[in-house]
Amino acid sequence: MSKIKKLTPEILKKFIVEEKKKIHTHADETVEDAWAGGKDNLVKRIDYIKKLGIQEAKLKEALNKVQKHRLKLKETILKEL
């Protein structure tokens, strides 16, 4: 009549073993999904990282120029005061 099962150590152990199997199979699937794009996908990501590095270098140069000009302007303002 009642659908409530008693939780015995054997049932608990069986449940844990089944869940471990599920976790291991899903973990393998996610690793395969990460490599699903193959070499092309990995190459694209590496190229994108290189591109970002080049952009970062350009932005750093521009920042240095702005800082130098700001320093010069600050010095001239202080001289005028």
C-alpha cells in the first residue's frame, strides 16, 4: 500500500554505486565535448588569445603616451603657478 521503502545499508550502497557510475560516464562525456571541435577549434582559440595579446600591447603603448603627455602638462601647469 505504501510506496515508502525502508533505507537499508544495502539499498544505500547500491544507490551510491549507481550514482558514481553516472558521474563517471557524464565526466567522460564532458571531456569529449570539450574536444569535439577538434584541432581547428583549439587553433582558433589560440589564435584569438594571440590577437588579444597584440591588442593589449597596443593599448599599453597608447596608455604610456597618454601618461607621458599628462605628466608634461602637469609639470607645465605647476611651473606657471
